[in-house]
Amino acid sequence: MGKVWRSLRPSVICLAAGLVAGWSGCVGAIGDKPPDPTITDPNATPETAPVETHMVRLTAPQVRNTYRALFGEPLVMPDLPQDDQLYGFTSLSAATKTIAPVEAERYEDATYAVLDQVWNDTTRRDALVGCPPSDLNARCVRDFVEDFTTRAWRRPATAAEIDALMDLANRIGASLTEPDQGLRFALAAVLQSPHFLFRVATGEPDADSGWLRFDSWEMAARLSYLITDGPPDAELREIAAADELLDPEEVRAQAQRLVDTPEARAALVRFFRDFMNIGRLDQLDKDLDLFPMVSETLGVSMRREIERLFENVVFEKEGDFRQLFTTRETYVNGDLAPIYGIEGIEGPDFVPVTLPDDGKRGGLLTTPGFLALNAHKTESSPTHRGRFVRISLLCQDVPPPPPGVDTTLPEPSGEPQTLRQRLAAHAEDAACAPCHKQMDPIGFGFENYDAVGAWRDTEHDLPIDAVSDLDGADFEGGVELGELVAELPRVGDCIARRFYQHATTHLDGLSERAYVDDLVERFVQSDFDFKALVVEMVVNGGFRYAVPAEEGS
């Protein structure tokens, strides 16, 4: 029978996917368009307008969470196509992604891997359906298919779609003389539809604005996938069915409810992981001869410490987001304890630690993970560390090196030199100086930390100079730099702007300046409460409205 099922999959199921859930009902662009080229003056105030409607492919965590919502636990999760990053975020990449043939096969295999777990347990299957699917014409079976499809597609399934699905189930069930397998293939068609794998939002005309306003079902999906990385729950579906999510205050209330769920914590940690680019720590690569403390688990422990800092400030303390840059509280396990110089902590479990007020560390920018990630395999990198602060925390551009410029830092030819001394000579090159002056002075403040983030007083037996400045503001060392960064207004602006980009799944254009400015202002008014930022985002005009996609886009 397995061979028969496999032979049906590329023919009947693909045909069904085309009939039941084809692209004909999907209107929107795939891709991130550049800002309006007709706006040549960056200081001009263009007319405020949202961006075009566009489809967004579900990320792997979102697909897995949707499987769980549809089928319940236990559920062994199958392999899925890997998520890419664009401008730092998987969410932005998802807005540009179609599905390549090899990825379609992966989704198909995943679909059947999940369905088989349910269908191989008849008790669980019947509980899911609501009755034994021995008679596909039974009312309970059709009701189940309608409810399942509505939940999977995040919108009410039409009568014609349900008719097509039931026809497919009956034809395959008759062919195999097993009605339940006909239903299984019908559900497979639902789960391989673009209406499942993509968030499709076309909007509806809004007389007041002249734009498109996302309807209640579309807003329910936008809310849930932003805040929980999963589909609308029962309460959100009920409110969408009552068409109540056109009211921004109801949207706000639902966001406030969702942001306090465990699912929100996991989803927003994933945003922060992208924001800090700390997913790369899972493949930490350092010279083991120079750094024998590096283990297979050290990079993951570094990443998890940073994520716990975020969770503590945002969800447990519900405090000022900028505390991340100054807090003396952190979480250390057996991997990290030697780097911190803390004794008595062993094993993989994290222990909360309060660092001394007059100590050498405090805040996100002095964590081993941040320092190791923004360093070379064998030595630190003021350039990489300063570049991260400039680009990711201040939202300022640093252009790439000019074509043909050798970016390799020459080795000292005479007496030993510190890395700072070598970079100072390198920055005298006219082709290198403009960019290095934006990055290196910031990074010099981290030079007491080596390539894995461990403290050091000297380099090549030479004293380390960690006195520097950030755009004219003096500081000494990573702790003072963190305190300085926390007070810069541009940092709060940058965090709010980056969350706007994540939430709307595109880089903001000039026409959205008012939307971003409003979000920044509300973030400031909330005393930089990140959960409040999430709630304000979903009632922002840039999140609730769109304009029609251009013909052919």
C-alpha cells in the first residue's frame, strides 16, 4: 500500500492542490521593493502611505507551531526547508521566498510524516476527526474538513473548496477502498496549499484612507504569527469570525493578551536572536590551541545566555529595554563559568549570577557571546565589534570597502604591537580611514576581551588601551561603553525601527517615515518597554494597511 500512496502523491495530490488551493486566489507581490526612486531628497517629507500587499512564506518554526496547533501533541517534527536571513532577519527573507521544487518535496515529505503519526493511531485519528472516517459522506467528516481547512488556511474555507476536497477524498478513498486514506490525502492537499505555506493577505478597500485595510481574518494571522509564531488560537478565530479586528482597540487588546503567553516569549526571543545575529554562535569556530576552553557546547551556551538576558529584562522584569546594556545580572553555566572566572558552577544548567558593581563586566556588550561572535578565529576585532554597534544598534550605514582595496591587516614587521596599534597604522590609508574611523574607536573599548570574550590585561605583554570615544563621547572599557550606548536616543530609535521592519517583513521606505516615527515616540513614552512596543506595532498604520500590488509584480 505504501507504494500506491507514493504513486498517488505527485499526481492526484498535486492536481488537487492546483484545483483547491492554487495561486488564483492569491493576490500580492513576493519580494522587497526598494524605496520610491522618484523621491530624491532624503530630507523631504513624502506623502505617508503603507507598502504593497505581499505574501510571506511561513518560517520553519511557524510551520512547526501550526502543525502542533492542528494536530496536538505528541508530534515528532519533520525536517523542513531551512530559513535564510535577509538584512539580518528570517522574517524579511520569508517575504521574498517562493518555493523551489526541492523545497516542495521537503514540504510534501513533512506533510506525510506528520499525518502518518496521527493516521497510524486510529484512536487519535478518530478523536481528531470527531468520528471514524469510514463514511466520507457523514456530516461530521465534512464539518471536520471545513474546520480543519479554516484553521490551516487562517480564513473561512469556501463551500466550493470544501466540495473539491471532499470530492478528492471520495475519489482516492474509492480507488484505495479505504475511505480514511482518502481523507488523509485531502488533508495533505490542504497542508501543501500556498494558503497554508504562505500568509496571504489581500486586504479590502477602505473608504476612509483610500488604501487597503487588512480584514479581521488577515489581522488575526498577522497578530498571531508576529507575536506567537503560530496560527490564531480559538479566541482570536472567534473574534475574527465576528469581524471585530477592524477595531484597533480590539487589536490592541488581543495583542496584550498574546504577548503574555509562553509562545510569545519564544517568538520574540527568535526576533532578538536575529537582531543580535547570535544564531551564528551555534557554529562557534575558534583556534583550539589558543582557546582550549572552547567545546562543542560553548557557542550554544553563549547564545542562550544572551537570550536569557533578553527574557529577564523583557518578560520577567518588564523593564526598560536599555537595561540590557547595563545590567549586572546574567546567567552562567559550566561552559561559561571559566570565561567569567567564576568557580563552583558546573554542568549545562544556567545559574543566575549578579556581577560586582565595580567589576569588569556589565550588560549585553560584555557577554562572552557578543565578544566572541564579533571577533576573529585567533584574535579580537575592534572593527567587527564597532561595526556591529554602529550598524545594528545605531542603525547607521557603514559602506563596504572600495573595490580592489586589500582589507588584510599587515602583520607587524618589528617590535610586537597591540591590535589597536596595528589598526591605527592601517587606518592611515586614505581608502580605509573613512570607514575604520566609524568602527574602530567603538571597538577599542572591547580590547580587554580576547577572541572568546575572556578578560586580559595585556596583549603580547603590552598593556591594553581601552580608552576611546563614540562620536565625541569619551569612555573607557566595555562597561562604560554599554552605559553610554544605553543613553543614546538613537539606540531606542533603532530598536523600534528594526522591530517595525521585522513586523512588516520589509525595509521601511520614505513614505513610512511617519509610521516609524510614531512607533519610536510610543516606545519612548512607554519607558522603552519592549512588550509595549510589540502592542503599539500591531495598531500602527504600517501594520494594518497596504496598497494594491502593481500589476505583474
